[in-house]
Amino acid sequence: MKLHIILRIIYLPMILFIANFHDVYASPIPVEAPAYYVAEFQLTNPKTIKPYSQNVEKTFKPYSGRFIVRGSDIEVKEGFGAQGRLIIIKFDSLKKARDWYNSREYQKLIPIRQRSGNTRTYIVQGLPGKLSFE
């Protein structure tokens, strides 16, 4: 009986110390990096773009997408600047960005955008913003 009590007194604090030490000094686990859909869009037919503009945001919100840049006030510093508008949509991950782009909802809108102007689009992976400790 006394041995049982002594073991509790000695080992319980050691176990708790090791558990806390692990939480404080655990290796960082990278958080998934965000991804960005980047588009340069030069409008050539203002009459046909409305259905795209009115519906595009509804297609990317379920995939964690949100506008970061949506404008035409571009200050070119070097080289050939974007013609028309520059659009950047941020996603929580590369997978979500790709899933959105390949989704049935967005694929229906692409021909509308293509008929309405000249576009160059990209999906790029960003850098992780922070590290997570687990």
C-alpha cells in the first residue's frame, strides 16, 4: 500500500511534467498554405459580362474563396501591366481553389467570361501564414 502511494507521488508529477513539456516544446506543424486565383481581364463586350459578374462570387464562397483585389486602378511600376482589371481571389488551400475552378457551377460561367473579354488566369499557391503547434 505504501509503495503504491509513493509511486503516485513520484510518477504522477513526472507524467504531468512530460505532458506539459510536450505541449510547450512540440514541433511546429505547418498550416496549409493559401492559394490565389489571379486573373487579368480586358472587357471587350460589356453587354455579355453581367451574368458572370452577378454569379461568380456565389460559386467560390463555398470553397472558402474571397475577393482580395477586384479593380482596374493598377499602377504599373515595370514591364507590361495588366490590361483592364486585375482580380485576385484567395482560397484556404490549393485544393479548394482547384475544386472551385473545376466545379460545375464555375465551369458554366467560364464561357460567358471568355465571350466578354480577353483573360489570362492562374492559380498559385501562397506561403503559409503561421505555424500550428499540436
